[in-house]
Amino acid sequence: DQQVKQNSPSLSVQEGRISILNCDYTNSMFDYFLWYKKYPAEGPTFLISISSIKDKNEDGRFTVFLNKSAKHLSLHIVPSQPGDSAVYFCAASLSGSARQLTFGSGTQLTVLP
Amino acid sequence: NAGVTQTPKFQVLKTGQSMTLQCAQDMNHNSMYWYRQDPGMGLRLIYYSASEGTTDKGEVPNGYNVSRLNKREFSLRLESAAPSQTSVYFCASSALAGYTGELFFGEGSRLTVL
């Protein structure tokens, strides 16, 4: 049973619009959440994170929102750019431990020019 | 500026053959990891090494062995490859095992077992 789920395998968005990628989790003990971005033939790279004591974290065009009661997090990209086209993985960890990191299955974002 | 380097990038094996995936990091990180990525499954942890001299099983360790050769290098061995081990393998490192979870990944090794 997957503890971290990304129910949308793919998402297409027009350049300049907002991209919203969603992630749900089942383990209420998760206390740290991360988003990774992956281009083809490359390894995932860290994008943004959020601690469970916060409900929002911003970094430039990227904002992550955490709704603990709903066990849901989302990544907003505004404005979306063609270079944002990639697979996005959400991940959750227990007590900030990298060895306890659980990944979702990923969402392929395509930003159309 | 190499970061995490994995070799080989591609490999085709026959069932029952053995091979070793090599991984090296130059960031002086203490912890290293091996993940596999399968379609629709995300990344799953095979083995990790919290520090030099220690290794521990992850979520899917069966059929694999690892060696933390020194602080820089962490290898993954398939003793008798099976078609179910066809996957993309990623090595990763982090400063500390109990860190924020930020991992630095290599480019991946695509393994096909026939």
C-alpha cells in the first residue's frame, strides 16, 4: 500500500499559467515533505521542502502548501515555463530522516509554449 | 563539480548473471543510498549506508548486496540477476542520515535483465 500517492500521472499547462501538482499521504507521522524534479536521463534534484509545523513555503516561482488535516500537499508553479517540463516527485519523511524517505510515483508536467 | 557518479549508465544482463553498480560521491557526505525506480512505483529504497562501515536494508533489499567501500563509494551487487530486477537504479547521498531528507542523486543506471 503506497503511503505517498500522486494520483495524476500527467499534467499539461500553458506557458505563463499556474501549474498545480498534488500529493496525498496516509501516514500521519510524516513530518517533513519534499518535492524533487527529474528531467529525462538525469537523477532527481531537490526542489523545495516543508516541515509539518508550517502550512506554506515559497521559493521564487515555487510554493508548497501543506494541509495536515487532509494529509495533502501541493506544489504551485507560477508562472509556468517550458523549462519546468519534467517529472515531479513528492516525498515524505519521518523525523527528518533521509533513510525514511517515501516517494510518490511522480507526475509528468508538460508546459506548452 | 561531479556530485554523485554512477557506472555503468546502461547494462543488459541475462538471467542468472551477476554485476556490480558503482557509485561515488565527492561531496564528503556521510550517508549513501541505492534506489530503484519502476513505472508507476516511484523510487524505492534498496539499501542505505548511514555512515562509513555501516549498511542497512531498505524497503526492497531481496536479491541485492551492498558494500560501503569507503566514505566516497557505495556499490550495489546483483548476485544472480532476475527479470524482476529490470529497473533504473539511482545512487544518492546526503550529508547526514538524520538530515532534512535532501538527497543528491546520480544520473541513474538502466539495467535490463533478459
